[in-house]
Amino acid sequence: MRAAPHLSDLTDAIVAEPDADVRRIRSPLDDKPLVDLPLSTTSDVTCAVQVGRAAQRAWQALNPGRRAAIVLDFHDRLLAGQDELLDLIQRETGKTRANAFEEIAEVANVARHYARRAASLLAPRRRRGALPMLATATQTRQPRGVVGIVTPWNYPFALTLGEATAALLAGNAVLLRPDPRTSLSALWGLRQLREAGLPPGVLQVVTGDGDPIGEAVIRCTDYVSFTGSTRTGRMVALLAAHRLIGCHLELGGKNALYVRADANLDAAVRIALSSAFAGAGQVCVHTERLLLHADIAEQFLAAFLPAVRRLRLGVGLGYGYDMGSLIGADQLQRVVAHVDDARRHGARVLTGGRARPDIGPWVYEPTVLEGVTAAMEVRDAETFGPVLSVYRVDDDDAAVRLVNDSDYGLHATIVTGDRAAARTLAPRLRTGTVSINESYLASWGATAAAMGARGLSGTGGRHGTDGLLKYTVVQTVAEQRAGTLGVSGESRQRWFAAAFSRSLRAARRARLS
């Protein structure tokens, strides 16, 4: 395994006291020490927000084109330095190099897209006034101030820098709180942005657990983007509501993939493998429920199960493996508990179903279950691991009912030979995104299209126009060019009501909006 870069150069950028407490972070690849991470305090968070507020005013005043140039320079540095970053992501998360590259592709796509689009999205918009010709209104977008971004460990670069670049381009300062287990990737991104010309204080990183550091970020900043569990998301929403600030919540999922009877089975196998086992199943939008049309279920499983067994498991740096490690002992315990509980209640393990410490300390085999019932925890709870439950359905209506039979509503996939039928089917699914004939990468990679969420999966809002504008507030400046809308006296009020009514009828006839 290659030697790690000088990680202390990265941790020096953390907002923390010189004599801060440290936490030893271990790599899930081999459970060996990775870095001693300085931990921030709540006082550090307060100080960082004060610094961010001062820096934000100058950053907002900067020409939007200059802000975009800095982000595009960051984009180029990201691609040029990707080998070092790939090593960091793998060491922190245990995922394969191919899955780690997804994070780089995501941030590069987002950075380029918003850098090119931000000036247009933020430009003032002229709106119709109360009285045509006599009044006008201009709508502007103002940054929120200091944005707090609190992220989990599963996508330590994509979820931090992807959101940060959007917030920065909208004119905000940003305070990041990455998960302590995976802070190095975010710190690497901070270093690249500073070298690209980002002024001091505009983007800062604090470290520590959600309680108290993540909570302190929510209590101090002007808007919060949170990615994590539904349980924690509820608490974030309550804190944000108490302060009357906005929040973006991307939470859990129990995503389904439906293989229709007319699907190309070879393609369906490839899509299902990627959807279910990428990132060892530690992907918010990965598939945990596989719905097979009864007419092709046996034929599909005859090809799919051997393909699952052929997946190459490994924890080495470099390309070539299909699935890596879980993040640590706690996640392995959750996966084992779900599979063991399913076994006890009568589910059949079609393949997998055991840990592989011979490969890596937290590796678990890709696992396929059948016969899952409501008595089993794996049926409705998010496993967040390489465990896939198979269900058979008789038709599209049954598939829709099963996809929607979940409190979550993040993502779904349809595999079919009839794309028109899939486009008709998609609006019936209660999910924020739907991919047709591709894994989650189809919707995730569509950077110009928003990724929403339904139910316990949160409020969505990543990517697309909303992905940048959520970091702004609207200000409208209305100008009256002649006359006045306010009148006094009975006769004048009667005249005004009659005149304005005529204006409204004329606008209706003219089909004005």
C-alpha cells in the first residue's frame, strides 16, 4: 500500500486550538491508524462563524465572474490531483477506487455547471408591477450569509465540496463539519480552493461529533445543509425551525429497482449489481429492494446470483475491485444484525451472508435474500450495506404498490425494454428521482436536474437550479412610476376600486400573467 501524503498539512487547516484534543482515526482498509485528528470545540465554531461573516461581505462584493474563475481553477486542480485524492478517499472510507472516482466526477461536474450558470441564475429579474406601465418590480437573489454544511462519512468529498461550491458561488461563506472519520477529503478540497484563490475565512472546517459540534454549526449559521440519517435529520429540522432558518435535508432511503418482463436480462444484471453493491451498499440512493416480474424472475436470478458471487472484493488502493469495505465495526454490526434477524424469521440467503475478515476487517459479502417479510427488520429499515432483498411481482401495478410501500422516497430504478412505458410508470413512484435503464448514476450525474426526496428521505434539493438558489434569499424592489395605490376618502376609494377592477379585467382579456 502506498504511503499516505503528509496528512498533518491538511489537519492544520482545522479551526481548533493549538492544544486541542485529538482523536485517532483508523482506516477501514486495514484498521491501522490514519491520522490524529484535532477536534474543534463549540467556541471554535462560534469563532469560525464570526470570521466567516466578516469574510462573506467581501466575498459577496466580488464580481460573480471572479468567483466562478476561482471555482473553475479548483475544478482543474481537482482533476490534476485526483490520484492523491483517490488515495485519501479510499483510506478514509474503504470504498473501491472506481467508487471513489464517482466523488471526483460529481464535484467536478457540479463545480463546472454552477460556475458557468451562477451569474445567470443570480441575475436580477424584472417582474410585472401592480399596474402595467405605471409600476415595476425587480427580483434579486442575495446570499444567506454563513452556510453550515454537516455531512456523513459515506461520500466525504462529494457531499462536502459539491454543496460548498454551490453555496460559495451564490456569495455565501461556508462552515463545513465533515464526519470525524472522513475529514481529510474535505480538507484536501479546502487546500485546493485556497490555492485557486479563495480568500481566507470564506470556507472553514470544524471537526467533531454531531453532538456538540454539528449542533453548534446549526445553532450559529444562517442556513443548514444536512446529509445523514432520518433520526438526526428530524433534530436538525427542529433546531432550524426554532431559529427560523432554512435547511436542506437529504436523509435515508429504502430504494427499489424494478425489472420488467420485457427487460434485457444481461443489462438488468449489470444495472442491479451496480445499484445494489456500489460503495458496499453505503450509498444513499443505492438499491436495497429488487422487484422482479414473475415471468422473468427465475431466469434473472439464474444469471444474477453467479454474477454476485463473481464480484471481486478487495481493500487495496488502485482500480480492479468491484466492492470494498464497510466503514467500520458499527456498520458491520448493523449489516450482520439485519441478515441474522432475517434468517431467524425464515428468509433464505441466496448468496453471501457472512463477513470476510480474510479480505479486510470490515468486509461483508454481497448478500441476496428472498422470502423477506414484515416480521424482519431488513424489510423496512435502511440497512446501508451490501444486502439486497428480492420480491416477485405480477405486473406494473403490483410493482408500484411495493415501491411506494415505504416511509422513504429517495430513488427508484426501472429496467425495461420499453422506455415509453417506464416514462409513464415513473410519475406513479413516490420518489424524488427515478433512473431508467441505469443505476443511480443516471440521475445523480444529471447535474442540471434537481434531486428531490419524499417522505422520510428528506427535503431534497441537490443539483439543478434549486441546488444553487436554495443558498439565496429573494429580495423584491418594487417601483411606482406614476400615481399611487393608496387613496383616502370614500369617493376616491370607490373610484380606485372600479378603476383597478377594469385593469384586472383587461389583464384577463389580454392573457397577462
